[in-house]
Amino acid sequence: MAKELPILPSTVQPADEAQAESFQYSRVFCQKENSPPLRLLMEFLKSRGQTPIAPPDMDDTMLDEWAWVQVTLGYDRDRKPIQVLCVRDRGTYQDVFDKEKAQFLDLVSAHDDIEAGLVREYIERARFILTTRFVQNDITDEGYDFNGWILEFYQEQCNGIVQIDNQGFYSPKGDLILDLSVKVE
């Protein structure tokens, strides 16, 4: 598992790459202290009828690791995989966690309704942020579903709230509760 961070979308890309690949980001701001081991995510995905494709060089012991940082999970061998990243309020990438948390608190502070207050509380209490990233022009409906199951797992297992770039924050029932249709940069 490589450590390709920071998680925030980069505004500087080579021209060819910028035209070829546009990434979509989604996050779960999680209040649980530790992220579950990857094995639990894999079992959850399989229980939902998904067939996660792990990297071929992934050591089986990594599935039981709770302090993982990044993994790529495929949903279709003919499509690019979804990158799943996890930064915590402690450790090597704490600065990335702090930056992303501050960025979203600032973004949400422009709203003053009850829903924004709820979102703000989730962000303030977050202990780790789970981020998914995929190539927008390569994903299928099955890939969107696969990404959705990943987000749902962390939302349920880690007392989290889902955020999707260019959309907003979602309740556990899947309702958009805070519309942030402006791209986060």
C-alpha cells in the first residue's frame, strides 16, 4: 500500500493529466477513535454483493491492520480502482487531517442553520477522515454503488457523516442535509 498524500485535490497538474483524469472526492468524518481493519470493510462489501479487488501485492496481514493509510480497491478489472485514504488526528499525517478539518469547518461556518450546526459538530469531533477518490470519466454506475457502500460502512461503523464534493453533507438516511454545490479547493 503506497502513501500518496495529501488528500486534498491538487490544483496543479500536468496539462495532459488534468485533461485526461478528473477526480471525484468523497469523505466520511468519523468520530470513532480508530478505523476498523480493512478485513471488516472487505467483509461488509462482500455481504452487500460486491466483489472488492485488492491490490495483488497486498499482504494478508494488512487486512487486520487498523492504522492503515491508503488502499486501492477495484470493483471491475476493466476500470480504474477507487483509492481509499485514511488520515487521523494523530500520527504521520496529522497535518493533513488538521488542514482538511479546518477547511471544512471554514466552509460550513458560512451556514447558520440547524443542519450546518450538526455537520459542524461531526467535523469538530472527528478523529479520522476517510476519503475516497476515483477518476470521474472512468467510473460506472457499479463503481458509484461500490463507493457508496464504502462510505456507508464508515458512516455506520465509525459514527460518521458523509461529504461528497460538489454536493454536500448527507444524513445517515442518505438525505442531503447541507448543500455545498460549490467545489472544495
